[in-house]
Amino acid sequence: MKLVLALTITVALPLSFLTLTEAGAADVETKTDGKDNKSENDSQAKDQGRPLEMRVKLAKRPYNFIQLSYMSVPEGGEDEYLAVEAEWMKIHEARCRRGNLLFWGLLKADNPNGMGCQYVTIQGFNSFDDSHRPLRWWEIRRELGDELDQKALMQRTMAARKMLYTETYEIVDFEGAATPETDVARFGYFQPIEGREEEYVDAEKELAAPYFRRVMEINPALKMWGLTRLVSTTASARSHQYRIFHLLDSTKMPSTDEEKAQLDQKTQVLQDDSSDDTKWNELRKRVSGGQLKWVMKTSAEVNPVNAEWEKLKGSWKYVRPDGSYRIKRIEPHQETLEVYDASGELKNTNVIPMRIEIKDGVNHFYTFYPEATYHSVYKVHDGKWYEQGRGIFRGAAKNAPDQFLIYDRIED
């Protein structure tokens, strides 16, 4: 059976299939060359190690963990529930500003009976610990001041909805990106056939991922596709191990019969070109799913990773005691590292995919070289970039754990 995914946007996208855990939930590989980052030139290693496309994807992964909470709202109580969630959104924005949360959103199920709930809240994190950490009310009160009446809000919340259960997933694979314009989500919950989980996941990586990458080229409504693995649940029974999602921008969906016919034709060409003969129903079974629409969400501006990119964008210079120096030129998801000798002669340049993560309020950055990943913690303070040396990590380098490279911002 070919990879049949009818993409006529007048109906729900089939939730057929779906990775990436190379650096997903676990810490990625770290490597040091003593005083500097790894310095081999990508052009010298183009046929070795991880290809650039893979490293760019690692750099742009939107989160490591996502938490879904399923809500039941009493009949006639929707207005009060939405008012309560609007108050909670202020709290979640404060958590984002503190670096304890990447984003939060509220989605409404189109078919509550099929989803088993009316609403779903969604939260993104870079670490599993952050996803299960109790709220730090003292930090939230510091952000919100007198605006927060915690006791009253909790009373209203308990009366406005029943939280059925909460699930935490790690991201396995994805294509595309969750743009601010995304306003529709389609979820599918799947259970691999016993003994065939690895085969199923491999099929998602090797067949579904490239297929959906091509779909996005012809269908401007589809912005992101992905697979997540269930790692924690408060439900009384675990019915599935994987969740597939599609994120869409409804304003880009075809609105006329002619546009729909054109998309149908392009989709059919993709399906005809597919050489996939995988019998998907022998690899997994669909448990449930449905379409949801965003009701509210935290803004991209309060996402702490986005805020860190704004701080880092530009050029930074570190000078060694011998007069040699290095310059980092930063833009979102990319670092250009230039190494100079004491006379100012450029000795080496690397353009490297770069990632920022925030875990328990601590800033981490990763640069993805073909053969290894450089990882450190950092902070921008008073116009300087403090990058902690590798000695802070167990078993890495013999450097002292208090060693820092301190960069000054420069104007080009």
C-alpha cells in the first residue's frame, strides 16, 4: 500500500504516520579541543560525519518535550473556563519570561466525543524535569505583582474545568516549523504492533518524513508535521505510545473549487511518484485523534529561546593574553566562528548550525559540527557573553570548572 495521504484541505489530513532523538531528550555528545571549540572546517569534512541538513534540523528542533492536558468543561461553563484560561495565560507568560517554559497554548477540539475532551492545553519544554517541576509561585508573583490572587484563581479553576489527565511526549521527528500563523492542529494517536515498534519508527523517519517535506512544498497550509513518543502519563491506562501531529495555517487552505482541484492533482502526483509499499496497518494501529483549533497562545516574543537569540544576534570578540582572538557572528540557528592570530590574520572560519536550550533557567548552547557537538552554558550580562569552559562538565576536559571565555560585543 502506497503512502496515501489525501491532502485536500476540505477534509482532515489523514493521520497516517510519521524522527530524531540524536540530541532529543538526552544530552548530546560533547567535545573540546582544549582552549577552543572544535575548529575543523566543514569544507574539509563534507564527506564525513553528519550532513549539513541533519545538523540544521538538530539546531531548529522546536522543543524537546511537550505536555498535553485534556480538559472537560461543564455544560454552559465555556465562557467562564475561557476567562480562567486567559488568567492562566498571564502566568504562563511570566513562566516564559523566567525561562521555565517555552510556550503555552489552549486548543479546542472540533469533535469532543472523538477526542474525549473539549479542550487541550499544550506546553513546551527543553527538559523533562522542567515539564514536571511544580510552579514557582514566588517567581510568578515577582513577575505579576499585585495582579495575582492565587487562591481565588485556583478556586475558579477547579470549578471551571476537570483535568482528565496529562501526557508528556518527547519529540522524535519533525518537518517544517510551528509559525505564529499556525491555528489548526491535527492529532493522531498510534500504537505500534507488538514486536514491530522499531520498524514502525524507522518507516516514519525514512518514508513519512521526506514525504511530508515534499507535501509542504506544494501545500502552503501545512506548516509542520511530526512524531512524538509518550514518556509519561497520568491516565489510568496507556493506550498508545506515539502521537502524530500536523500544524496548519487555515488562511492558506484552498478556498475555491479550482484551488482544491489543483491541490488534489499535485497530491496525486506525489502519491503516484511514491515508491512506498509499506503496509502501515501491519506496523501500527490508530487509537484516536481529531482536529483542534487554537483559542489562545503565548506570543513568540515571550518564548525565552527567542529572547536569547535577540540578545546574541550580532558579533562578539574574545581576545587571548597573547593577542590572538576569535570573533563569533551570531544569527538565529547559526554561528560563524572566525579565528585570528595576534597580527590580525584570519586563520580559520566555520559556519556552524547552532542551537539554544534553556533548562531550569540555565542557558545552554550547542554547535553542531560534522563529527561532534560542542556544548556549553552561557549568559549575556552587561554587554558581555560569558561562555563557561568545558571543565564544568564531568569527564570532559581537565580545565578548571570556573574557566570562562568572555566576549565583548563589537560593531562591524
